[in-house]
Amino acid sequence: SMLRANTTPERQEGHPLTLVREGLVYVWENKVVFGAISLDLFAVLLGGATALLPAFATDILHVGPMGNALLRMGPAVGGLLMSGYMTLRPIQRQAGVKMFLGVAAFGLATIVFAFSRSMPLSLLALAVLGAGDMISLNVRQTLVQIVTPDHMRGRVSAVSGMFISGSNELGEFESGVVSRFVGPVMAAAFGGIGTLIVTGVWAAWFPALRRADRMDGRDD
């Protein structure tokens, strides 16, 4: 199997707030875990273009409600196809690099979608966006599980889920607010550009994440 988890976890004693604090401290101090969680968090926060799909369907692409439904399918189809591909050919080496590439693909696809005036190109961009997001999600979740010791895994997973879930909602809010001032096209484009900038900065700030190699828990 991919992960070597202890099937009989120890019962953790202590006040719930103390356990939460310990989880936050561990995430902050572990560069691979913190880098992976924060990279995905900021990518989702900045790249919330899916919240703008109704505006694109109505005012940019002029494809109406049916077109909006197809646009909403795009990321899911891309994610599903990538999930199937990774099931057949799972990521085994250079996990950190591939996570950065997945986030970069997410950002580039967001920019292409922002400036597209073609429905087929927009659907393709959204599919690539979903595929890149699936790569990032797969690597992040696996690395966090592998790197984290057994007695901290539940708390760290909870911290990760809390931040990522919150970033989804905040990302859509951010896209809506920016769109109010600069329009949906530039709002989506700025989000994609911001995602690329974050990817480059995180690659420099978190070399341990960039060098993360195996996805099977072995060191060599």
C-alpha cells in the first residue's frame, strides 16, 4: 500500500484546545507539511475562478444556462480523468516537484480561461485546471500522511482540512469582490497570475517540499 499507517492509534489525552494547538505547532514547524498545506491554501484562495462561471457563461462566452452547466463540469471532468490516470500510474518519485507543477498548471489554466472567448478552449482550460488541482491534492494529502508521525496524524489532518475548506469559500468571496471592481476577466486573470507567483515564491521558500521525493514512505 502507499501509506504505512498504524492501525491501532494511541488514544490522545488532554484538553481539546491543547491538542489543536499541538497540531498547529507541528504544522508550523514541519516545513514539508506547512509548505504543502499553505501552497494549496493560497492557490485555492487566489484561483477561485469557478465562482465567476455564471458571469463568463452569460456575459463573456454567451452560452446561457446550458453552457454554464458545461463549464461547471469542466474542472470535475479534468479531475476525474487525472484521478483515473494516477490510479493506473501513481506518482512515486519527485512528489514535491510534481505538486508545484500541478499548482502551476492550475494557475496557467486559470489565465487561459480568463482570456478565452471560445467555449471549447474554455472547457479545455477548466479541465486542465481540475487536473492540476487533483495532482496538488493527491500529493499534499499523501505527503502530509507520510511525513506526520502516527500520534499527530489526526490533528494535522484536521488542521489541513480546516484551512483548505476555509480557503475554498474565501477564494470564491475574493473572486467576487475583485470582479466587482475590475470585471470577471481580470479578476480570474489576476487570480491565475497570483497563483503562479505563489508557486514560484513557495518553491524558493520551501526547498524541503520541492525536494520531497517518494510517495510510498521510503527514504530511498
